[in-house]
Amino acid sequence: MNTSKARITAIGSYVPQKRLTNQDLEELLETNDEWIVQRTGIKERRIALDTEYTSDISVKAVEDLRKRYDQSLDDVDMIIVCTMTPDFKTPSVSALVQAKLGIKNTGAIDLNAACSGFAYGLHIANGLITAGLNKKILVIGAETFSKILDYSDRSTCILFGDGGGAVLVEYDEEKPSFIETHMGTNGEQAHNLYCTDLSNQMFGNELAVNGFVNQNGREVYKWAVNTVPKGVTALLEKAQYETVEVDWFIPHSANLRIIESICSRTDLPLKRTIYSLEYYGNTSAASIPLSLDKGLKEGKIKPDDTLLLYGFGGGLTHAGMLINWTI
């Protein structure tokens, strides 16, 4: 079992005001509400304004955190933004967040592990603090996926939405949050979920389309429902925990059918699972913090609950962790 000296001390979230419903999508392409809900569980998603970017969403999530927990950010010494939709190639989103929040003495890095990003960000924050390299870290998962979607591609545009969540991770040797972590990568299947950037190029057997998300949904589904249950089992075994000791399962909110399959293969009951996809869609790195905050606001998650977070997606990457909720 890992030895941790880091504790999650605050959380905040933000989603844009604009809603894109299934009925709205009926006006854009050949689909309907029943078809989308049956296959994904998604009813609507939030969409950023043309002038609203990932750094703006990140800042608003942190401002929500600061308001709710009356937290000072002056002594934050590292900012980690988990995203695959940065405002620029450089500067990083984290550097823009530092400037907009006026934090004077901090490091700043972006982390791209797609839909696994937030779990990876927490893992790195825990490691940095436990190693004594940092004392107080902002971990943010934020995306503006709507800016990289082809709204004529039914296989992708019905799935994704925009939003963000943020947590503070601080040094606390007495009551740490982090119990155990498990992660992995299947880069051999990377061609099943990608977004090009600098150039059009061959990826797998197809010409990659510049600037848009491309996904082989069938293959990603097969990978997720086989890989994540094995990862959950490995995580619990490393931590020497039983499934019944998990109070809440919080997976990446990719698709309700994927979540249902993972639950059935792990004996983690769906009624003890929290997801944010119904009204926010798949928000990639933002989905786990949005789900976590949703569980708190609904009064489900209580102090000292054991949470199992599990992210999975582009790369293809996956990462899970057991945490003790200590706020």
C-alpha cells in the first residue's frame, strides 16, 4: 500500500451556461433524442462560448473552490491543468491560470492524458507532495471539446461537452486522502481515438482529419469494458480492499453503457456509482471532478467515504485510485 502525505482539502467546478440538447442535435444531423439516450445515456451537454476557452473554465472552477471553502491561493506552489484542449500550444493553460488568478510563486504544467487526465494529475500531485517537493497544489481538469468537434460527425459530436473541476491537494501527514493507485497504457490502440493538430497524416489505415476528434467507438468500447474491470481488480488487490468497502465508484463519464458494463464486471453496483454524463456529456478530463462535485452537492459523498476513481480514454490510457474523502 502506498504511503501518502497529501490530502484533498477543497473542490470547485464550473460548466458553461449554453446547453446543447439532443433536440438541438436533431436540427443539425440525422439523429434523435431516443437514439442518443439509448446508446449513451446523454440528454444534453454544455458548450463554451466562442470567446470562452479552457483557461477561462479552469479559472471559474478555481474561483468556485475558493468561494465555497474560503481558501487562500497565495501559497499554491504548483498548478497542474489536465486537458487535451489547451488555449494555445504555448503558453500552457496552467501558466494562463497562474496569471489570471495572480498566484505569484508557483510552478505550472499542463498534463495531457485525455479522459484519464484528472486521475493522472491527482497521482502526480500526491507524489510531489509526499516526496516533499511541494506543499499545496491546484489540480484542474478542464476541457472545451466543442472546439475540436465536427458537428456533422454523429459518432463524436453527440458525446462531448465542455466544463471543468478543480481540487486543492495539500501536505497532511496525519490524514492523507490517497490510498492506492493503478494505471496503464495501450498505445497500440491509439489510432482508435485521436485528434490531429499540426498536419494531416496517416494514422493506422486512415488519413487523420486535421483538428477534429476521431473515434472508433466500437473498438474503444471493447477496450474500456475489458481493461477497466481488470484495472479495478488490480487496484483493489494492491490496496487489500474488497468491493464492498468502496462507498462510491466514480468512473470517467464516457458513456452510460460502458459504465453499466464495467459495474456488472466488477460487482460495483450502479446505484453506488456517480457520473456526470446525463446533463454534461463526456467532458474528458473534467468528467471525474464534475461527477465528484455532483456527488457532494447531492449529499451522497460523506466525510471518510472511500471513493474509487477511474479514468480511461485517449492514448489509450487508464488510471484509477482509491481515496479517502476527508473534506
